[in-house]
Amino acid sequence: MFAFLLVSPILADGSNGPGTSAATALPGPNFTLNPNPVTGSYFNINLEFKETEFPEAKVTITSVLGQVVYTAPVRKTEFATGSVRIELADARLSKGMYFVQISSGESTKTQKLAVR
């Protein structure tokens, strides 16, 4: 049995080579997760965008099986502070791997989250 792994190089400018550019990447609501992995009772989603850029932003958390386990709009107060606090109990997250997605219109960004 043979397995092949295709790898696309990422150059210093962030592109995949001639004819591509980091600037051609689709814009989306960038964010970071802190802490990740989660070992306490909550985690923060640090928003790296403004309400004027993605006014209809919503948070969706899915399990690795693709089941939506939590969804909520980003509120004005959260845009103002630049942070969304998610309580594990409120989101009903137990230990495991999840995908945190922020979407607005057709723009979407997704990151992995580990809960330990």
C-alpha cells in the first residue's frame, strides 16, 4: 500500500508560488483563541476585526463529528471590548476537540479548539 502526500510550499511572502499572492486570500473575520487548550471553565475569542467590517458576525462551535453544539451572534459589547468569553458550561463543551467558526455573510474563519 502506498500513500502520497501533496504539499504546497508557502513562500516568505505568504504565497504558494508564482501566480499566487497572500493578498488574494479571502478576507474573513480573523480571531485568536485563548487559552487553547482550555483547562479551566472558559476561553476567550479575541476579535481581530471591527463591527463595521463584519456586522453580522456569529460564533459557531461544532464537534469533530460536525454537530453544531453552540451558536451565538457577536454582541455590540463584545465588539467594543474585542473579546467574546465562552463559558464551557453554557456552551455544553466537555473534554475533546472542537471547531470554532466566526462567520459573517459569506466570510468565514475556523480554528481548532482543545478542551482538556
